[in-house]
Amino acid sequence: HYFNPKHWKDDYRGAAAYLQERGEPQRPVIVLRGLPVLFEYYGYDRFAFANDPPAERAAEHIRNAAQGRPEIVVVVNRESDLWPPGWLDGALATEFRPIAREQLRYFVIYTYARR
């Protein structure tokens, strides 16, 4: 039962732990999809939140959350429900380049640096 992927749950605990290492104060964080209350429950609350932004506005949300800083962490829960894999890298390609990608159960956490 515990090892059957069909029964896995979204890894908010792992995502919050990762953000504690990679996020603020070093880098701003934006959550494009997920439940803020669960990040807070697991001890991470320093993020901007854009609830399921339409694809054409995702880059704008990320740009605004970056606040002119050199790097940003972008958290996407169940990314395949929003857009195809790799889409976000292409949407941000003119301003940001990917420098890290962490895959957790039902999460992808990207770190981008300005070009």
C-alpha cells in the first residue's frame, strides 16, 4: 500500500524543507500552484502565491515575484495539469535560465537565474 504510487500524496513536507534551504532570504519564492496552508503547516511561509495562473500570465507573475533579484524559486504542484513539461523554461527563456530543478512527489521546484 505505502509503496504503490497510486496512493502517494503530494509531498508538501519535502517541498517546505527544500524551500527552507533554497528560498528566502537567499531567493524569492513563488508558488504557482499548491495549497499555501500546507506549506505554512510544514514551516515555510515566505512566498508569493499565484493560484493557477493562466499560462499566458505565468511569466508576468514570476517576473513580479522576482522583484529584480538575480534568482527566483518557482514551485509548481501537479505541473502536468497546467502545461506540458519544459513549457515554463521556454516561457521564461528571454529573461531567466534554469539553474536547478527538484522533483518531489507531485511537485517540481525550479530555480531560475536572470540572463
